[in-house]
Amino acid sequence: MRRLILIIATALILLGCAPLRSVPEGRSSAAPFIGISCGYSETLTSVKNTYIDAVRLAGGIPVLIPLVTDSVAAEAIVGRVDAVIMSGGEDIDPLYYGEEHLPGLGKVNAPRDTSDMLLIATALRLGKPMLCICRGEQIMNVALGGTLYQDIPSQIPSSQLKHRQTEPGTVATQTITIDADSRLAAILGKTSLGVNSFHHQAVKDIAPGLRVTARSEDGVVEAFESVPGSPDPYGRDLGDRVLAVQFHPESFAQVGDELFLGIFRDLVSRARK
């Protein structure tokens, strides 16, 4: 019996790529598996514990997704989870949306760009719900045909907001306005919200099938969602499969903030369907 318990524990650690922590009370034994895209370097594949903890607290089982280099590998992984989180990270290469590199562009990560594009395409094709955060929001927009501001300070000089804060992630540094009839407003029960901000790129032209649902005071896109009835690249209804935010709700959710935790509970709910 003890040997069986050890085998199960080892398997769960490998699935989560992180130490086991306490299971939230009341979580169903049939909790959905939530894949989380990872950052990548030559020596490290990783994601912040904030994402892992937010998923666990919301009632899901986190599964970290390493770099994938082909559609077969992407399908093998995405096909085994119930939903996908596209996490934050480096700038996206503007060549993906038909632009040359501008002076304000930051560090790009070509292998991760390739991997994330494959994960998004696979998740769309398999009909998986997605939550896209910061870089995840941006690359989702690009994957569906949208564009980005490569650098807010140089391309939106009228903006006086500090979009790349130095304060901790649990500190809200700006206020966003949320469309009252959006899914994000329904999840949060608010049309105005204080959020954190750790970016210098942002959505420029919104992709077909998506709808901007929140902006900061300077007009920068802070959230979008898929429009039910709009087709994805594979001809199926996007429905409510895509929810994307520019801020980092996982930082607040990790410390038990019920408001931001609602965003992850919504993903878990969509994954259960």
C-alpha cells in the first residue's frame, strides 16, 4: 500500500512540475487538468508558482507544458488537458504580424514563440478553453490575425501611465474600465478594477473573432474575449473559449484574493464542460 501511495505521489509531482501542496477543501476528485505554458531557455523550463497556486486554489490540477516543436507533440500534450493557460514572458517577434523590429522592442524568444503558436493552434483545433495572460494575451491576438504595439512608450507617447511597475505583483498600480456586458464583468461583478501591470507591449489591432472588453485610462487594451458565433481558424464556433487579460490575476489569486481567483474558477468551470 505504501509503495502504491509513493508511486501516485511521484506521478502527481511530475504532472505538476512543482512540490505538492495542500488540496483546497471541497475540490472534486474529477478536477480538470489545466495546462500552463512554460518559459524556456537552453537550461531551464519553468513557470512562476503564482500560476500553479492559482489553478490549485481554483479547483484545477496544474500541468506544466514544456516547449513543443511540432504539431504532433503539441497535440499529444494539449489533448490530455481540459484547458490551457498561456502565461506571461518575453516580447513576441513582430515578424509574426508583418512588422520589422523597432528600437523599443525588448527581448524575444524564438523557440517559445514557435511553441506558443503551436499550443494555441492545437488548443483551438481541439476546442479547449483558454485563459491568456499578459504575453499570452498578446500572442493569442497575433495568432488569430491581430497586431501589437511593440513598445508603448515610443508608440503611444500620449500615455502617461506606468505600465511596467516596480511594485510587487500584489499591488494594484492602475485602474481599468470593463465593459458591463462582458464575460469579465460577469466574472468579477465589477466594471472598474485596480490591477497590476508588467508590460511594455500591448494589443494594437484586435483579431477577427475577438472583442476588446477592458482598457486602462490611456486606452491600452487590458482584456478581450472571443465572440460567440465567430469562427475560429478551423471553422468551429469560438464560443466562450477565449478569455484574455493584460494584467496578472494569478499574483492576487495566489494570496487568496477571491475577486481575481474568480478568473481561474471560470476557467476551471469552462474546462469541466
